[in-house]
Amino acid sequence: MKTRQFVDSTVIEVRAGRGGDGSASFRREKFVPKGGPDGGDGGRGGNVVLVGDEDADSLVALFFDPRKVAEDGGAGSGRGKHGKNGADLFVRVPLGTAVKDEYSGMFVGEIVEHGQTLVVARGGRGGLGNIHWKRPDHQAPREFTPGADGEEFTLRLDLNIMADAGLVGFPSAGKSSLLRCVTAAKPKVAAYHFTTLRPIVGTVVFPEKFTSFRIADIPGLIENAHEGAGLGLGFLRHIERTRVLVFVIDMAGTDGRDPADDYRTLLHELEMRDPELLTRSRVVVANKMDIPEAAENLEEFRRDTGVDPICISAATGAGIPEFLSVLERIIKPQPKTSGRNTAVLADGGKFKVRVMGKTGEPVVKRTAKKESKPAKTGREPRRGYTPPRELDGRGEHPNAGDVVSEDYVRSAAPFLKL
């Protein structure tokens, strides 16, 4: 039985809908003995469309349900009626999903933005009705065409986690502890290697600035990870999607390793994977500075590598504000809105919000307060309607007497209390 919780690679089968058949129909109506052909066309089949969803972080849903079939088109009918088009099937996938053909290896496309769509299987075209064969010399055609079959493929989906920053380091270097310290993510933390078996993404939020950025915790890398050692071969590709590489170094050397050697090994593994990774922005973090041995190793690390790392302690929280400040200056997250560009003030006025200004901050522009319109009575002049005329006094004859006198009313209805 399948029990996996995180999937970054899976194979799915997609089939678009079949087009509806055309109709071979003739007009049947009283007093119309020779109505002629009136068969309509069939509807097209539905497409299979992948849609990027920023709230999804795994392909586990497609792992358990790998077959996706779109709706078939409806057949045409008499009176020239067109068949119903098949509904498109939308399949949500996480950002960073690359799509390839399983057998040929041909690259189909990639989903990198929220709401981005990628048609992976197109529906079949609907058939033609017999109305298309009507000619002066062929007045009773019975020809029609069936609907075409939809495309069918076997696709491989590979997920590359998209994040603004990626934590890179050896096992037990404190990457998961750092992620728990700066985000609301809760990765597993334990005193043994490879506690993180899958990439975990957390969000660093700056409420006062209405900004945020994402940090990915990549499973620990070891020497020769680019050749498949440890878990590096399966997760090195997740680093390729990050904008900033954060090297987390165990400066205390709790496992008997030299921090400088760890740093050089990590650089070598990234270079063997893709030399372009070494050209990206890089932040080196010296973790576990609360342990006494870390201070001595820090001086040796600076002399051997020439790098001055940011000193932090994920266990105590020391140095975390400085670390986040450096990441914010490099990533430069932009404020996001909920989609609304107007709001109503307490006095009834309105202001418009332009998402981005020249300085990167939201620009607020207040508009004039609109005057309230009078309530409609239903008697406003409009085309085709003449409102009733208001009459004063007794109408057309102001001097005319009452139609029914008050005395007559009293004599006719004595039971009324007037």
C-alpha cells in the first residue's frame, strides 16, 4: 500500500476528451415536406491542463491518483445544434514542476508561477454534421464525420522546490533548527544524521513591512553527493531553484569535522552539480556559537577560507535578527496585496493603492468623496415610459363639488364611527 507523504517525482497518464460525432439529420416539420439536412457538428473534447498552485508543495496527490481523463464532447443533433464541448480538466501542481514525456524524454513545459497553465493533452475535434454536404446536386446528404480522439500521453513530473533562499550544509549542522527558529515550519529535529528526508519550505514574514520570503531546508549533503552518496543525488536539484545559497556550518565541530573542510566540500559538490551555482549570492552562517569550542574554530575558519560568517545560535536565537536582515537586503522582497486596489475610509472617502512605487513601497492615492445620489422612486423618465402627472386640488376642475357628500356617507353607513 502507498504510504508516502512527500513526492517530488511521479509518472501520470493523461487523456484528453474525444470529440463528439456529427449528426446526419433531416428537418422534420409539418407543411415542410422537403426540409433538407440539418445535422449539427459535434463538440470538441476537453483538454488536460496543469495549473500552478503556490499552496501545494508536493506531487503526492498525483502519486495516489495518476490517471487524468478529460470529458468527451457531445454529439451534434438536428436543427443544426452544436454538441456540447467537453469540460477541461484542471490539475493543480506545485510551482517548479517540470513536465517531460516518459518514453521520448521530450521536454513539454514547466510551471513556475501561481496560476500559470500548461496544456499537456488537447481534446479531439468534433465531427461535422451532414449540413456541410448540402449542394444543389446533392440535396439529401447522409454523410457525417465522427469525432477525433483526444491526445493521450504518459508524462513524468519532476518537482524542483522554488524558494528565495536554500539552507545548504552537512547533516546535523542545524539547518532544521534554524528553519524552526525563523519560520513557522516544524521540521523534525533529532541528535542523529539525516533527520530531514525531504525538502521543507518555510516563510519568513515581516508584518510591519507587509513582505515575506521563503526558505527551503535541503536534506544534508555529504562528500560525493553528486555521485549519489547519501541523499544528495535526489535533492541537489532542489538547490538549483533558490536565489540565495545559505551555507550552514557547524562551527563547533560536534561530529569531529573541520568547519573549513566542510565549507570547501560543499562548494565542490555544488560545482560538480552545476558550476553556475557558485555564481549566485551566498551567505555563510556559523551555527552553534553557544558551544565553547565554536569561538576557537571560528578564528581558524576565517584564516583558512578568508570568509567572515554570520555568527548565530539556532538554539538560543543569538544573531538571528542580523541574519534575517542580511537575507532581506539580498532578496529584497516586495510587498503584496490581497488583490484589492481600493478601500473605504471611515468618512466615506476612498483611496486607491498602487502596488509598487519607485521606492518599492505601496503608493496610496486618495480620491474625492463621491456625492450620494437620491434614492430612485421608479418614476424617473425613461424611454417608453410616461410617469403619471401630479394633480393639485380637485384635478382638472378646481371649482367642482364633491362627488359624494359627507352627509350622504353618514346616512348610508350609520354604523361607521365618523
